[in-house]
Amino acid sequence: MRLLASSGQIDVNHPTVGTWPLQINVDTIYNTLIVCGILVVIALLLRRNLREGRPGRFQGAVEGIIEFLQSLIKDTLGTKPIAIAPIAISLFMFILIANFLGLLPIFKSPTNDINTTIGLAIFSIGLLHFYSVKFRGPVGYVKHYFSIVQPKWKGPWGWTRIVFALLEVIQEVSRPVTLSFRLYFNIFVGELMVALIISLFPAVIAPVPGVIWVLFSIFVGGVQAFIFTMLTIAYIAMGTETSHDDEHHEESGSGHHGGVPVATSDVARAA
Amino acid sequence: MTDKGLILGLSAVAAGLMLGLGALGAGIGDGLVSSRTVEGTARQPEARGSLLTLMFIGVGLIEALPIIALGIALLLLFANPLQPK
């Protein structure tokens, strides 16, 4: 796929190696390794300068991110024994650094390749189904699909339930698709617009829209990383709800309303 | 009119419609989210932090849709898959 622009062509193809069953996008692998390297360097630097009690600015920033995500997980999941925090924080840091890498001149985001985002989405949805089976049991997992709604008129052989179960299956399938496409298109279009602005505007005024768009891209990169993580956590929280939890929730629900926990899962339901 | 010209013209119209309608929907959605955030902050100023976080989540979810439309519109304009070679 080549994009024709006024001055020359913008190539959005990934350089590949190999043929179809084992085709490798070289630049994606390369940039993913760079992101992993950056994360390892951050972790090593942080460990070397680790100070208990009075953290430096760098340590404070990372601790702020981790504490924010931990409190979000605690609010969303409640007291369920799921060790999701390491996975969620790793996901967030990886996607954040990956989104920001593309803003540097010679690098590209690993997340501007649909393969990366689909991989991440399959991972988090696989985790959801793993925990769903673990918490509800195989029977409860299947049964859940048939107990979404209790319509007043059940119909012969309960066929309304089957229709609603089908809708629920469609929703489950659409989750990884929307998760991956949301992240991919945001980052891909962000980088494409930078290239288009450079080639469409005269060189004298190109920096003005360019800088505005890059500032917007910084915002979008952070928000999309947070949304991916938050939706993963909220999906897992919804997928591990059991009927026992619902009763408990209604008992203690009144004190909870209006805070982050209830509302975040509401946003996730709408997504 | 040649096939090529027809496809090109219709693609341009489709891209315009796509961006306009996408921006319209996203504008309405963003407006609703921000107005409710302002209302909530006015009613309960101490909830500002958590409301702001929620607003950014909502705005991020909404903004993804016009950006997907922009991606498909750019694809239609500059790398049309329907265009005969």
C-alpha cells in the first residue's frame, strides 16, 4: 500500500521477510525489542537509585503510575484473589512506551502494526476467559451465557434465551476486535498524519500544524494505553462475577455508587 | 465518464461524508461527556479528580471512532483498493 501525496510517496508498508505462513515484519520486531530494552533500562536505573522514604523525581513518577493502577485494580476487582496487577502494569508500560516511541523521528511505534495490537488483545481476552472458567467452573462458564436476561415471556423451549446467548457470544467476539482496532488506528493514523502534514504543507508553515498534531498524539498515546489496560481489568472483573458476588454487591452497593469502581465498569459495558 | 474517474469521485464523496458524520457523532458524544463532567464537578467539587479520569476514558473511547473513520478515508483517498491498476 503506497500513499500518493503531493511531493513524492509515503510508504506505509512494513518491510517483510519470508512468505505468507511465516511472514515477519522486520521493523515491528526491531521496534518492539527497542521498547523492551527501554523498559529494562528504566527498571535497572530505578533499582540502582532506589531510595525508601524519600523518592527522587523519577522514582516518584513511576511509583505514581503504579499506585494509580493498583488502586484502580483494587477498586474494580474488589477482594477477588486475582494477581492481575503485574500483568496490567506491564501492559500499560509497554503500550505507553510503544506509543511514545513513534513520536521520535527515526523510530516507529510497534503498535502501528495491526499484528502487535491483535496479539495484545488476544492475550488479554484469553486471560479473561481463563479466569472466567477458573472462577465459575466449566459448567458455570457455559451456563452464564444462558442467564444474561430473564425475559418475562420465555417462549417455547426457551428460545429467547438462545437468542440472547448468541448476542452475548457476538459481544465476546467483538471485544478483541474493538480492543485491537482502537489502539491500532489511533497510533497508525497519528503517524500517517505527521507524514501527510510534512508532505502537504509548505516547509515554512509545516511545523505549526505538525507540533499541534504531535502534542495531540502524546495525549492520545497516553489515553489509549490507559484505556487498553482499564478495559482489560474491567473485562476480567465482569468475567469473574459470580451470582454470589451479585448478591453481595447489592447489599453493600449503596456506599459504592458514584465512585470510580462502579462507573469504570459502566464505561466498559458501553464500549 | 471513465470507471477510474467515477471511482475516484465517489471515493472523495465517501471520504467527505465519512469524516463529516464521524466528527458530528463524536462531537455530540464529547459534548455530552464534558457537560456531565462539568455538572458533576459543580455539584460535587471534591469528586473532580475521579470525574476527570472518567471523562478522559470516555473521550478516548469516543475519539477512537472518528480516527478510525479518518484512517479509512485516507485509505480511500490515497491508496484506493477499488481503483483498477
